[in-house]
Amino acid sequence: MMTKIKENIYYPMSSVMDEGYTCPIKCNCFWYPFNLTFIVNCSNLKLKKIPRFSAPNYIPKKGEKIEVKNVKVDLQNNNLVECPFQQDGYDNVTFLILSGNKIENISWIPPNIQDLYLDHNNISFLNEQLIDSLQGSSLKSLKLGENPFICDCTTVKLKQYLIGDNQVVDKQKVKCDGTNIQIIYADNICTFPLVIILVLVFVLFIISSFLASYYKWKKYIKMWLYYKGWLLWFVTEEELDKDKVYDVFLSFSEKDDDFVLRTLLPKLESGPNPYKVCVHYRDWIPGVLITEQVITSVRDSRRTLVIVSKNFLESCWTKMEFRTAYTQALTEGRNRVIVLVYGEVDMTQIDGDLSVYMKMTTYIKWGDPWFWKKMLYALPHKNGNNQIRTTTL
């Protein structure tokens, strides 16, 4: 006939173990036969260190061995600052009470834990690994209330755990530090302050505006930088034409000699870094065919500057010079032709390749306030700052 075990009877371990049992100093150890639990009671002792112990695997009774199914450790209301570790003998603990201590961090939980009380401590944060361990454990009840939890983006995982898991029996007491806001109802737990958002929006606006302005005005910006001699690494032309003899070949009508030879050429060939200019009257070799001279001049020059005027449109040779330069530019895939419109020119009289080219590219017009800056930028960029001293046009 089976004997009914009374629910409220606890036996001191010294009375149930044949060879006795050494309980941690100041603590009391009991056997609770009702649910086969070994109990270590170390509560209210002002302990600062985790007591170590070794739970028995069985309890002897009348020649039999009764297996210990549960291990309960009560460490509440002490001065502990850390949780127990496996090496302290807590790996078989199923019920651990740590309420009312000064614990700040949790890094490990017993693998067979079913009841864990961590309320009324100094815990401000639970890392994601620990929360994953809690979710994957056999835990039945967990207390986390009355801890100073920091409510920021690191608390999102804890909030999700509290909302989706019923293991926590005191959810209403798990609050943001210094407030009465329950974490499960904290809506602004991971939002940037409005000031930070406004600053970010302002910075993005400034950057976007700068990029848009640069994209729209980049040519003029580069012209200005180059003219001022600033950030030359940003605008200096690569030395792809180091074998060229001339910087620029001037293609113009002989009827425009006065403008070219008295105004344009002196400025190009002056300054601390003068350009090397090829002109018909000075650099062509007498006796050589004009067509060959044109081809050679275009080939040996980094740029061809075409002065388009009424006189230019009336000359067949100047048109041939443009076509030669235009053809070479197309062959090389580089824009080597600069068009300078001089005087009053009827644009409807411009036809052929020159008309197409002027519609596709930006030409320079004599009289433009930015004339010399545009000219300087369109010409080959040198390592030095090619300053052209400007005068009133």
C-alpha cells in the first residue's frame, strides 16, 4: 500500500543522507519529497559571493534510491553583483531565485532551468544571445520586473520577447528606467530624436543641392577653378598629347589677320606659361601643298581653334581646315576643336559639318564677359596656371 506524501513536509539533508551532507556555509539544505526537490536556501544572508554546492543525484530511503528530479536554489535578498556560473555547481538547477540583489549582467542560465527570478536587481540590458537562450530553454516562469532597463535600440529584442512569450510572469513591472512606461507598450523605443532627423535631412538637402548645382554648372566651376589656379589636379588635362608640337593651331581667314595677329595671338603667347601656337604665315613651310600643311598642323596640335566670321564662311580653305580637324577629333574620340565666333555671323549661312558641330557643342563668342576664362579652359590644361591678363573687350 502506497504512503501519501504530505505537501508541507521538508527534511533537513543531514537527516536523510546516510553519510550526511555538507551544505554551503550559513545556508540551509532540505529534501522536499512531495515533488522530489533538493533545496538550498541562502536567502537574506548579505552574501557577496555565489555559494558553491554539489546537488546529490539521489536520496537513500530504506535501501532504495530516490532520484532527485529538481534542484531549487534561493539566493534572494543578498548583495550579489553577478549570476551563478556552471562551475559553481548550478548546471542542474531547475529553480533559481535571485530577486533583490545587485546583479547588473546575465551571461548564462542553467540548461535545465524552469523557474528563474531576476526581479529587483540592477539589470539594464539583456543581450540577444541570452534572450535566444531563454526562448530555447524549458523555462516556465521568468521574473524581470523592477529592473532599470535602458529603452533604446538595444531593447528591441527584449520588447519582442516580452510581447511574444508568456514565460515572463511580471511583464507589467518590466519598465523603462526612470519612467512608468512598460516596455511592451513603449512605442518610441528605437527612434532617432527629432533634432537628429532634422539635421540629417538638412545635410542631405545641402549635399543634394551641391551635387545638382555642380552637375548643372560644372563646366563653369572648372573654368573658374582653373582660371584662379585652384585645384588644378581636378581640371589639369592628362599628358596624352606629350608628343604634340603645338598647343593650338589657329584656323582663320586672312581677312581677319588684324584681330588674330594683334589681339588673339599676343595674349595666347604671353604670360608665365605661354601657349605654343601654330599659325599659317609663320609656321607653314613654303613650297609644301596647302592640304598637306593643314593635315600636319592639325595632327601636330593639341587643339584647333577655328575663328568663325563672315570672312571664314567665304573661304574654302578655312572650311577644309575645320573638316580636317573635325575628322581627326572623330577618329580619336576626343574633342579637339574650339569654335570662336567673331563679329556678326548669320548662323543660317553655316552649313555642313560645322553647323552640326556648333549645334552639338558650346562655342565661344567674342565679346562674352567670360571669353578669356572659357578660352583658357577650352585650351590644353597645363600643370602651371596659364594666366591670361584680360583687358576690356
